[in-house]
Amino acid sequence: MIKKILANLEKSNCLTDNTFLQAVSEVLTSLEPIVKSDSRYERFAILERLVTPDRIIQFKVQWVDDNNQVHINNGYRIQFNNSLGPYKGGLRFHPSVTASVLKFLAFEQIFKNSLTGLPIGGAKGGSDFDPKGKSDFEIMRFCRAFMRELYPYIGARVDVPAGDIGVGSREIGYLFGEYKRITHQYDGILSGKPYAFGGSLMRPQATGYGVVYFAREMLAQELQESLEGKICTVSGAGNVAIHTIEKLQQLGAIVVTCSDSDGAIYDPRGIDLHQVRELKEGGRRLSLAEYARQIPGSIFTPKSEYLKEAHAVWQIPCFAAFPCATQNELTLTDAQKLVENGCVAVVEGANMPTTPEAIELFQREGVLFSPGKASNAGGVAVSEFEMSQNASMEKWDFDKVDRKLNELMCQIYKRVALTAKEYGVERNFVDGANIAAFKRVAEAMILEGA
Ligand code: NDP
């Protein structure tokens, strides 16, 4: 049955590229032992329904730059599955965005959201707009134009987008402002809002902190190890990477790398996070090359060798590795180097940053591997906390959100590890995550009827 579904998807050619097929294939392979165990899955066509989005919304985004030049970009929202709750998932602004990339991300989001145990469905959206080099006013005009097209499709009980690559609290603020202007409604229709108007404390930190809480629990339970004093490598220098580094440093780990799309920093004394923030936060997207200039003695991978050296992060010996940049950034060659250098755990902060061949190697070699849908679910979980606070007009303090986030990440680890054990694939957290997430969504889909 699974082979047939994959073959049909390949044939259908409906906005289906390799990344989407990669994500679907990984999930369906994990589900093989369970789909035969319950005849309802076939009768209700659960797998076929699960790999088909409820709807794909595409629109034109027309905006004006600072020189009064008009530009056109494509905008999208993929509402994939709302069996567990309102559609929920980030918006990505990056030139690589296409409907099929978003389809893969929205599909993954269904499983991630299910794993949190919270009432949220799966979606994703965004645009091929490139925020790099744009002025603050250009970003604002683009966000307003984007929301003018998106607003009829979202709502606090319908679909609640959040941030992702290229969309932080500044962009969410502009999007929310425009929604309010158009509709005159002060609804929690976006999460990741600035604190001043309904954002949750800790939303910016949530994904990165959650990744580290998950890693801490997994290392303690599986290896009776802690992160204190351990060398860790992190890729990326955006929201997820910065907060992963911050929490790792708070727990006493020594983080020696970070990277951006131009190259990597290796600083054996430990990354100076203040310096990275100066270059990358608040909408600034300056090159990490500046880090090496500001902090002599660190080694910079030069821009001219960017293609060859984009993977430099994975050459550095480490105890644990945290890919936090983008999809398929950690390949088989990188994985071989990590194994050779004695890495014991790989914890994904980004969505699907590790290729299937690399995952297979980690699992074969006994490296603990956590898929992003489990370890980076802290972001969407705190987004759901924000929805709860907006609905009840409450404001939770930082410690309350942090405590709930830590508890939730430990629960996700437990759910994934126990499921893997129950299905005879102990320590295979990919299968554990896919099966645990699937069971919850499938049950809801059966109960709601076809
Ligand atoms: P940001 O836009 O804040 O940061 C992305 C970072 O990755 C940037 O520093 C970017 O470099 C860098 N980057 C992009 N491509 C590459 C590459 N090929 N090699 C090395 N670095 C690269 O995005 P986020 O931190 O929000 O998102 C990162 C990942 O985490 C994505 O996969 C996203 O889907 C996932 N995620 C994010 C969540 C969130 O809450 N934000 C929640 C769950 C998952 P540059 O500065 O040059 O652009």
C-alpha cells in the first residue's frame, strides 16, 4: 500500500518535488508495521488523506520599494490537515520558497504538532520574497501587501500562522498591524507577536531552548550524560541557532561553531553570542565574516569557498551536533565525519536538516538521532501557549512558560522513546516520532468521518 501511495504521488506531479517525497517516504516507511495492525486505516483511506493537503492557497503579492519601483512576489498558504485543531505553522520569506517546499514543511508540521499533544493542526506558508538587503520600510510594505492577500483565509479558530526563516517578531508585528487595520479585529490570528500586543514571553527563545531541553533529557535517559563541559557544534545563525547556543551555554556546554549561508565560524574558545547577535538580530543579516574580523583568532571559512565549505561545521569534533539552519544541510559525508570524530548525539533544530542517508548512518552507528519534528516542537508549543493566553486575555510570566516548555519537551522525548520501544525499534526516534504522531492524527481523522 505504501509503495502505491508513493508511486501515485510521484505520478501526480501536483507541486510534488523531491523534498516532499523525501518527507512522505520517511514517514510512510516508519508506519509500515502499524498500518496493517488496524483495518480502519485502510477503510478510511487515512494514509492517502494524510498525504494530500486540504487546500493550497496561492496569491500575488504586489509591493513598492523605496525607489517607487513595483515588485511582484508569490505568496502561499498550505492548509494541510486540521483534524487536531486549527491549522498552525510558520511563514517563511526566502527566495527558495515554492509551493512544493511549503508542502513538505506543512506535512512535517502535522506530525510535529501532533507530538506536542496540543490541539493544533498542520500548515505552512510564505513567499519567495528575499528580505536580505531590504530597508525596514520595504519589509513593512511587503508584509502589509502579503497580509492583504492572506487575511480572508486565517482566524484565531481557523489558521494561526507564526514565524520561520526570514519572519521574526518584526515581520509578525507588521502583519498583525495590517490584519487589524483591514478587519478592525484584535484577534490572536498570528503567534510570535511582539510582547507589547499579545505575544508570549519566551516565544523567540522557545524553539532553541526546547531543542536543548529535549537533548538534555535524551542524553540523561539514554546515556546518563549531561551537556556540562561538552563541546557542541551548531549550524545556522538565526533565531533557532542563537537560542540553541544560548541555552547550551547556560547549561555549561562549549559551543564552538555557527554558520550562515556564506560560511562558518569555528571559535575553539566558545562562540561569542553577543557578537553573533550584533550581526544577525533585529532584521540585520550581516555576514559572519565580520565575526572573525571583530574577534581575532577565530577561524572564518572565506566566502570565496562557500560552496565547498558550507559544511565546515560538521568537520569539527564534538560531543553533540545541532543542525539549526535549513533542510538537507547535513549530508552523508558530514555524517561520516561526525561519526569518525566520536559525536554521540545529533539533535535537529531545523526542519529535516539531515539527509536520509546520513540518518541511516547515525542509526547504524548508534549515534542518538532526534528528528526536528520532535526536538524543535518547542516553538509551535509556545505558539499554542500564546493562543491560550490570547483567548483568555491572560499573560503568563517567563518562568511559567519556561517550566511548561521544559515539561512538554520531556514529555515529547518520553512519548517518542516509549513508542519506539513498544514497536520494537528501541532508540529509533524517527520511527518513534512518526508512529506516535500518526496514531493521534489518524484517530481524530477516523472519528470525524470522511
Ligand atoms: P532564520 O531566518 O532566523 O535563520 C536561518 C539561518 O540559517 C540564517 O542565519 C541563515 O543564514 C542560515 N542558513 C540558511 N541557509 C544555510 C545554509 N545552507 N548553510 C548554513 N546556514 C544557512 O530562521 P530560523 O532560525 O527561524 O529557522 C531555522 C530552521 O529552523 C528552519 O529549518 C526552520 O524551518 C526551523 N524552525 C524554526 C522555528 C522557529 O520558531 N523559528 C520553529 C521550528 C523549526 P543567513 O543569515 O545568511 O540568511
